[in-house]
Amino acid sequence: MDPPNQKPLEIHFVTTTDSPEFTHLTRSLTQTSLVGLDAEWKPVRTHQNSFPTVSLLQIACQLGDDEVVFLLDLISLPLSSIWEPLREMLVSADILKLGFRFKQDLVYLSSTFCEQGCNPGFDKVEPYLDITSVYNHLQFKKNGRIASKQNKSLSTICGELLGITLSKELQCSDWSQRPLTEEQMTYAAMDAHCLLGIFKVFQATVAKEGELVNKTNILSIRSANLGLKELFRKHDTSDKVHSTQFCEALAIVQATSCSDVVRVISSAGAVIQKSSCRDTKPMDEFLLKIVRKHGDRILLKESDRAPKTSKKKRKKQLPINGIPKEKHLENFDEWQGTAPWDPLVGGDGFPKFLCDVMVEGLAKHLRCVGIDAAVPSSKKPEPRELITKAQKEKRVLLTRDAKLLRHDYQIYKVKSLLKNEQLLEIIETFQLNINEDQLMSRCTKCNGRFIQKPLSTEEAIEAAKGFQKIPNCLFNKNLEFWQCMDCHQLYWEGTQYHNAVQKFVDICKLSD
């Protein structure tokens, strides 16, 4: 949901080079100085002798106060037609590229283009700034010490710096399948767009702390053409000018002709040279200083262009009861046996599940249809910890981690990738009876039950003091409020409630 007073994110899906979306993309790349990059491909489950084929390339552009995201459909687009514009963008000295561990994406992207005859693909991104480096820098400024070596996920960084939840549920979906769903396109766009937001936090921190000293940077332009030199003929320093003046003059030259001016920018000890006929907008002075101090680059070596082959010898898999280990695990991929809640084995007859971190989103869906679904208390629980909790509370452990199937307990490996499909899979596999009265009968936040008697508006206001804010618009609607007995979260039957009920009625086909 978009925050109040904020424009919805502008997303363009580019499928052909003669479309208005492609024209908008090429125009935007000449007007922006900052882009966020990301790529998506179909997940590879086993080791292969070739790299995955990139299906989607996301480019988020900062255009003044506006932000726009382009989703390039690399399955539909003729790669030979877009290779040159993309290559120029990746090495343009006028555009700072943001990414999150983008080197792997670049390797796969380069391989995808090379397979279509666009040799040598892409071998460099410059100037470049990795969001991991940005985060570590901000942590150093905040805590006064170097951040730990533990790598944070993009979702975690977004939560800490932007206060938003970046769902990674669709990361492993099939990006080669067309058409893409609305959810997939939104997910892909947000992955690139959030990089711009994180960079804004970084910019604000740098500006506030005055980290970049406003020094006059002198650039030699002896190699510039005579026309540019004439602009400063009367300057006191003759062939040396302030960088701001240089940028202004370069903009004039670029706007009027295709100049062969070579622009030099110092980037973290390296030098970026620009020699292009593409009319691009020069970086502003503040962004240039950030590039000089923090800018980096990605360079692919020849060894990066071939998939790594493991030299480690695999241990010989011993058979289990005469059955090969791989086959043994496959047999447990399907649910077998009696559920621990079955009265025949001493259960109470109420289905109960424990969802590990890989299917945590499924837990909320199960709660929405009235099923008891717990999650681990820690973010990285040990397998034994999960199994102990499941045994103690007589729950079936749900996971997507095949390694957990080795343990001798009632564990079910969820096959589906999307939450709605996972929910249907669990309902069908365990033959759960779902009716409309069960919907929204559990707390989606903590899995608790609701107080049986609904609260009046006055009681709800009293219960929410210092804990939860109730919108003023609800006070005159004579609504009933429900409170979780465990976490005390308040709920009411508003628009979101009715939309959620209808959603799960449709998913579970309760209206049929």
C-alpha cells in the first residue's frame, strides 16, 4: 500500500523497441544521473554447465523529483537492439549505477546477451555503488565502528533504513513464464526502486554530517577541444577551470553537437573516461563528489564468464534400507502417516502446523482461514529446535528445505512457491475442512485466539491506549472490535476485513 500523499510508483513494462515505453526508457537514460539495477531469472535447482538466462532487467531512474521503473522483458525484446544502449548506460560516467551484489546479475546478464550473439556482452559497470557498502558506511557513522561481517539481506536493509517490508516471496518464482503476474511485476519494480530510497538516506547523511568538504576541484582540460577551451580563454588559470564550470560548459557542448570531449572523473582512486555521442545529462556537483569518494566499479574477468565447477569429491551416498539416499528423500516428499493432532494417536483433532522461515508467509494465510500455524521464535532456528517445538506442541513441520526431511519426524515439504497455491496445497494434502465462519478467526500477528465477546468503541479506545491507534473515522460507525487474547492486537470489521474474507472465500472456493 502506498503511503498517504505519495504518488504511486510509475512502472513501464518494455516488450518491444518500437513501443512508447522503450522511447520513454531511452529518453530517461539521457536525463537521469542515478539508476538502480536488478535482474531476475528462473531459479536453477541443480548444478548446470551454463549460467541461468536472465528473463527480466529492472532499471529504476531518478528523474528530478520523480522516479520511474522500467521492466525490460528480455524474452520478448531483440537483445541485439538493446545491447548497445545498455552497454553505454553501464559505463556512462554521467550515470551512477546502484545495485545489491550486482556482480552475479552482471555475469548472468552478460551470458544471456552473448548467447544471442551480442559479444562480448557486458564486462564493466562504472561508476557503481553497492548498497551493501552504503549500509556498512551508515552503520559505521551510527555506531562509530565497522559493521560486522554478517551480510544483511536487501529486505533487512530496507526495513532498517526505509521502514518498509520488502517481501521476497516471489524471488524464486518462474520469471521465464509469460505473462508475468501483477504481483511479480510489482515485486521486480520494488527491488530496483528501493535502491534509490536507500541512496537518498545515504545522501542525506553525507550532506548532514558535512562529510564531503566543498573544495574546489581543479581539472586539466588540455585534452579538450579548442571550442571548449575558448569558453574559458579569459579565465585567470588559462587551461584550468573549476569542475562546476567544466560541467556547465560540457553540457553546452553536448547539447549543441556530438563532441569528442573526454571527461575525466576520479572514482575511488580509479579514472572514468567518457567518450560518447549520446546526449546525456552531467551529474550535479554533489553527486560527483559522492562518486569521487565512494564510487566503485564492477569488472568481470575471463574466469567470471564460465560457471564454476566444484573440484570437491562428493561422498558416496550410503543406501538407507537398501534404497539410495536421494530416492529415500523423494519418498518423503509426499505426506505419509497420521497427523499428530489425530485423536487416534492422542491428538485433540485440531490441525496445528509449525512453519519454518522459508514458508513464514504461509503461516499468515493459514491463520486467516482459522488454522493454528506457529512460526519459530528465532530468525535462524536450528533443525533440532524446530523439531523439538513441533513434537512438544503436536504440530506438523512445514518447510521447503529438503534437508529437514532427513530427520525422523512428521515433516512436509511444501512444493508450491506462491502463498495462495501453498495454502491450497496444505488444505488438499491434509484434507482440512475450511468454512466461512473460520475466516479471520485467529490473530494474523501472533496466531492467538480472539476474546469471545466483542468490545464496544469505548472499550476498544481504552484497550488501545499507549498500544495501538484507532482511526477517528471509525468512532461513528458503531463497529464491533475484537482483541487477541495473547498480543492484545485490536481488529475491526472494516474494508480490509471484508476484502480479506472475500479473498480467502475465492482462494478456498467456499462459494462454489
